[in-house]
Amino acid sequence: MKDLTRRISRSAAILVAVAATTSCIDEDLSSCPVPQTAADVEVLYTLQYNAGDAGFADDGDISSLHLGFWDEPSHLYQERVLDGDALPADRTFRVTLPPANYAHVAMSGCQSQIDGTHTPMPQVVAGVLLSQPEARPDTLDVMTVPSYTGTLEMDLTTLTEGVRHFEVDLWPRVGRVIVTVTHPDDMTNTRCYVSGDRDGYYPWTGDWRDNDGLVTDMTPRRDEPDAGTTAFDGYLWPTASAPDGKGARQVTDGGDGWNVYLYTDYGSKVVMHRFNISAPVEAGRVLNVDFNIDHGTGTSEMGTLVEIDTDWRPGNDYEVDM
């Protein structure tokens, strides 16, 4: 069992000054105004893991940081993006802020654009959305890395001597789902789709975005360890979750369940199995779901076989890309 807290960045030093009131968005900040008077502020970004889920992510895993600072609820004063090699080994970041009350949002593993870039943060802090693009109409690809967010209210209205210290907890906003399908050898090319998961998360308000017409494709994360087994492993949005404001872990209640669609080739036909799963996908948690299917039946300990179509054709349910 891992500790509840994984400290993945040692510090982010913020120079706070009285100059410059216009917005500045720049990755290296070389063009940002430099104040004549400054005070140091240190921010420690801490990655939170939920107890008992040692397999949720790699130890200290962080793929990016997307930082925003709002000096008014509807004014983004400064933004910074760091990914991959741009993440310094000592986790020290410098931005320039005049004295004010700031709303700070930090996101990691955003996955918000098809080309891997980050969606610019909006001018209104309540509109910041952790999301991912549709790979195809009404279809998301399963996420390959976990996503985290953290928020902080920073009172920098006065300058003081010495270093001002703040800490931002980054909490997971997705769950890891591992699907294992056992099937006859003559059922091949197994594909897996999920419906009923959320569509995005607003870090500042703690609200989730829903899209009932959306389906998540887990097939890009497919593995076939042997002829009779197909496995899928990736990160999904929670399936049901009550808003928790700016708090920590998202507790899900399972709602009315969520659906797993399994498609397999059997000769010249496509066989579809649809299961309704009762165990929820929770942020920061790992859920293992096993299925046993054949040409006319299917079972799972975590759900009920709702429907089977032994000659499935596009248009019967989601217009998935076969």
C-alpha cells in the first residue's frame, strides 16, 4: 500500500510584485513584465494517491503541469504549460504576479488536444475544464495516463519579507479500469466500448460534465496474451460522482450502473454482448472486471448480461467504428 501522499515536485517559486496588471501567457515567460520589487512565494505540488490502490499509476507519475492564476474571477492573469522535458528535475517554476487575491488551478495529464497540446485556459476561472477531445464523433479513446487537478486560493495582497509557502494537492480525476475477456478461440478481434462514464471535470467548482450520447473506446489499449483471452487497460472518467467542491477524493455512488459493449468476429458475423456493471468507476481507484463470453451467452461477477446480438450490424446501438 502506498502512502496517501506522494510528493512529486519540490517547489514552485513565484515572484510577487506591484508591477504589471495585464495578462501574460508565455511558456518561458521571457516576454512577461519584470517587477521592480518582488517577494518569493514557494508552492509545493503534491500528488495524492488513494489508500489501497497501489496499481493506479506509476510511482511519482506526472506527465505535465498546466498552471493558471486569476487575479479576478473573470481575468486570467498568467498561465504556464510544462510537459515532458520542460518539467525541471527540481520541480521549480517561476512566474510573475503582482499583489492580489489569486485563484490558482493546476492540472496534470490534461490530454486535452488530439495533437497532445493543452487547451488554453479561459478568462473565467469557473470555466476551466479538464477534458479530452473526441477521437471520432461521439467517441473518446480511453486515456493512457492519469489526470489530476488541484486548486488554491492565494492571498498575496501584501508583500512580506522571506518566502511565502503554499501547497497544492493534485487529486486524481479518473479511474483505472482493467477488462479481461475470456472467449472461444473462434471468436476473434474483440473490441470493448464503455458508456455511462462522465465527460469532464471543472476543477474550480468541483462539478462534473455529462454527455449521455458519448462512448469510450478501450480498444486502443488492447492486449491478447493468448488465443482465448483479450484484455483492455486504461483510464476512464468516473461513472457517477457527486460534486465535492474543491475537496479531495471523488466518491461515486454507482448511479444506475454503466455499460460495457463487447464486439467479436465470429466467421462472417459480429457478435455483440452488452453488460450493465454495478460496481462504479471511482477517481483514483482501480477496477478489475472479468467477462466470460461465447456465441450465445455471457457472464460477469460485476454485472448483468443485458443484451446479446449474434448478428450485430452498425446502427443497432452506438455507431462504433468497426
